[in-house]
Amino acid sequence: PLARFDTGQNPRGMSLSSNGEWVAVLNQDGKSISLVQPQTLIVHAGINLGGSPSQVDFSPDTQFAYVLHRADPFTRNKTVSRVNLSTMSIDKSFGLGQCQPSNFSISPDGEDLYILNCPYSGAIQKLNIATGSWGTVKSYNETFNKDFSGVKHSADRSLIYLFGYEIG
């Protein structure tokens, strides 16, 4: 069956939780996230995110939705916000530094975020959610002549998959 529900202004980006209980829709012009229960089509009020939301994904345990914000044109802030689904509010935000992030992935255990730092930067950054500590996983432009726009990893965390296109 096909169903329709209204969310917010200029919906861009959507994710389905692993347990099927939630659909998250980013409303780019409204700078908010709408959380929908697909079984009932109940749309929960948009949660104001600020910034420019560009990607959303759920934690493996479906307690949180993580939202990647590209640079806000006024503040130049780039962040990842964590939306707590039990309180329907942002409970944590992480600054992303100088580069424009292009994509992120959540580790299968929900402990880390893997972030493609920015086009041509050549590195995958790892953010430990509990401690907020950063690390560089791999500098890939030394190895590949590509601009990667996506990152995912295997369930056992042994492999990181990148996708993108040739540069130069």
C-alpha cells in the first residue's frame, strides 16, 4: 500500500528506523525534522534543528536520530545533532570543524559516527558519541583519485565502504 503524509517545508532526506517504528523526514526550508510513525501515519510536530539539515539516520537501537547539518550561511556552523526519540528533542550536538561534511554513517554498535569530512579533504573522521573525541580513520586521497560522497561500513566494523566519483 502507498500512503501520503504531510511533513514540513521542502522535505529532503528521509530514513526508516531498523525496527520500522519511525520515519524521519528532514524539512530543509523549515530547518526541522518530522518524525512519523508509519503504522498509524501520525506525524509528530517538527523539531526545530536550525542550520541546514542534509542527512538523517537512526541509531541501531532506535533511541536516537542523528542529523547532519551542512554549513549554515550565517553562522558557518556545521554540526551533527542527536534527537532523543523518547523526549522528541535535541539532547546533544557535535561541532564538525572547518570542512563541509558530505555524508556520515553510524557504527553497528551505535558508539561512533564516521563522517566524510569534506570534498577533497581526503579523510574519514570518527567521532566517539559518548566522549565527543575525534580521530582520523583513513586519509584516502593519498590512495585514491576520487571525491567520495558516501560512507558505510560492514556489520562487524572490519571494512569501511566509500562511494564517489573520479576527480582530475
